[in-house]
Amino acid sequence: MLATLIAQATEGVWRSATLDYHALAPEIVMAGVVCMVLLLDLFLPEHRKWMTATLGGFGVLGALIPVLTLAVSSQPARVMFNGAYVVDDYSLVLKALFLIAT
């Protein structure tokens, strides 16, 4: 009975957010690369710290791949979190610009 009351009380109130992982891929890749670079920097000896810059460069190139695939996609805009996160042509241009500048 309690479960029925809770289900009726919350019906239509809470819905899980739908995530488009392809649209979030550049940020996910960069977050993973930053964590890996920090861990690598923590454990590497001083004469091998150059590996962190190499990993960071490859990570930026890896984050550029989903930006390019989103740019050639036929969908006009991807919207998540009730419009708080939008991936459109303008955001893709800025993401690509910042990744290339990095």
C-alpha cells in the first residue's frame, strides 16, 4: 500500500534525464584525459614528465574527433537538461576553436 501511495504521489513529477553521450563526448574525453595526466604526473619520475604533454596533446586530438562527427551530423541541434545544454553549430565552432588553440 505504501508503495502504491508513493508511486501515485511521484507520478509525472520525476523523470530521469535522457543523455546524448555523443554530444557530451568532447567533455567526457577531456575530463578523462585531465584525470590521466594528473595521475601520470603524480607517479612519473622527473625525467619522464614529457609524457604528460604528449598524452595531453593526443587527448585534445581525441576530443576533436566527436566535435567533427557532430559537425557533419544531420541533426540541427542536440538539446539536453531542458535546454540548459545545447550543441548546435555555434557551440561546435567554439569547441573546435578552443581545442585547436589548445
